[in-house]
Amino acid sequence: MIIKGKLYDGLHAGSRDIRVRLGEDGYLTAEPDGFAPVSIQQVTVSTRIGNTPRHLTLPSGTMVETTDHERLDAWLASLGIKTSWLHRLESNMRFAAGAVVVVASIFTGSAIWGIPWLSTRAAYALPPEVNSYIGRGTLETLDKRVFKATTLEASRHQQLADQFGRLVPRDSAGIRYRLEFRGGGFIGANAFALPDGTVVVTDELVKLAQNDEEILSILLHEIGHVVYRHSLRQVISHSTLIALTTVITGDVNSAGSLVLAMPNILIDSSYSREFETEADTYALEHMAEFGIPASRFADFMERLERCGMLLAKADETEDGESEPVDAPGCEAVEHDAEGKEPAYYSWTNYISTHPPSADRIARFRQARQ
């Protein structure tokens, strides 16, 4: 029996074609030359994995590479040498199909139950200094890439900050809450809750609200995201291995990748229905506590959605600026700070990351104070 392959003699950089006779006596012989006859007992045969080339390594260091798998396996079998168990499993279609089902089930189960469970445990286990590191780094990144300087009056900042202070949970679980103001730039009317307790609200959102109670309802919703560690759980589910390393080692530096991931997730990814429901529940319960009508949240969300729809329908002039729109309550911003994005994009960005639904709005409408 003869197999074809390439010979690497260890003396030259290249290879040359070779034919190897596989004898019934268990010896390999090169034809016409290349190496002296050698017993299979002295040859190391690499494991067969699919149809990748295999290597026959001789005692002298000379190596033969071949893809004549069937002939080589038949010869080895005739000598009583069993082929790799891995290849036998690969060749068993029933086993292969079963393995696919098992692997798919494991991945599905991990995605549905395992990773969410793990991300929740990890989010609550992270040390406060890690939360501070992630929050600080995320805000610095957003300031560089997204936010503009706020143009609201300092007195307005203080007025809202004082009211925000009343909303902060009495049992803060080591979280230091603070309110930050930024110009929204291309993301427009929006609010973000960072892991360290920082809540960022944009000027555009403040301008869109018709009263402070609407703003406070949004702030309570964002505080709910902090309390339930939603942003952390979201980023951890996208970076499970990194987060596990941080939890196990307590090393703040290993959280660097979470800082890199957090801004994109906050801006581009919407919270799950479960997370939004939890934050809504928190807001509803505490709006009642502070005497804020539940309808304020629904009013704001409906206005935000309505403004987005109306501005999206605006005709554009040749220079790309939107025509005036008859949209009461939507006049505050019709372009981002640089005029590069249509107004409807900015107005609907909060909706994209905090998707409203008729059910969510109805829940606030039906709530009794």
C-alpha cells in the first residue's frame, strides 16, 4: 500500500513530494528515497482531525505530511493499531448530531438563564471602588465622544439638584448619587444612569419637560436603574469573562474593558423589558411617596414620542435644515448642537434606549396616587 505526501527532512526549508510504501510487516519505506525503512513502532502519527493533513514523525526528525487518511488508517488497522477516538466520534453521524444538539442547548440555556443569573450576581458583588472607576471612566468617555457643555443656567442646575437630593434612597448601599447636566449633542433629549450613582440628564430633556415633576419622574426611573444595577448587568452580560475576573480578583484595572464597553451599551442598546419594568415599578412607588402624579411620566413619554414622529415628517430644504413644524412643546431643539443630525433623531434617541410601550404608559395612566 502506498500513500502520497510531502517530505520535510529538517535540513532544507522547503519540502518535496514523496511516496511512502506501507508494508505488511509494519515498516515504512520511502520511494525512491528520503529515509531508511523504519518501523511504525518508532514513528509518531498525529491524530486525525477532520481532513486536515497528518504528520508522520520519524526518529531522525524527518517528517512526512499526508492527506491519504483512508489508506493510512486502513494500514494502521491491519496492524492492530486503533485510530484516534476523536476521529471515531467525528465519523459517527449520530454522535455528531447529538453533540450539536447538546452544544446548542448549552449555549441557549446559558444565554437565557446562565448569563443573566451570573451577571446579576456579579453586578451586586462588584466592590464600590470598581463601580466608581467604571462610572468615572464612562462619563469621561461620553464627554469626549458624545456630550457637549451644558448651557442651562447654574441656578437651574442647583434647583434640580436640590430636588434630586430628595429622591435619593435613604439606604444607598454605598452608592453616592449625584446629578450631572450635559448638552445632548446628537443624542438629544436623554438621561443615563451610571453604575456609581451618577445620573446624567441632557439640556434637551430638561427643555422638553413642561414641569419639574416630569423631570423628577424620569430621574426616579433612572435611580431605579442604579438600584437594580441594570447598566452593570447589561455590560457584564456582554463581557462575562472580564467581569468574573474583576469579581474574583477585586482588581480595579481589570475593569478597564467594562469602561470601554459601557458607553456603547448605554447609547446603542435598549434596556430589556424586565429592566424597564423594574425601573418603572421603582419610579411608580416613589412618585407616590413624593406626591408626584404618575401621569407626569406618561405625559413626558407621550410628548417625546409625538415630537419624534412630527419632526420626522418635517420636509427638508436643500441645505438639509428642517422646515418649521407645528408641534407644540417640541420647539426647544430642532437640531443637534452642530446641526449634523435631523431633529427627530435627537428627540427619539431616549426612546431607542428606553423603549416606551402602550402597556408601560397605560400602567402610569392607571396608577392611583
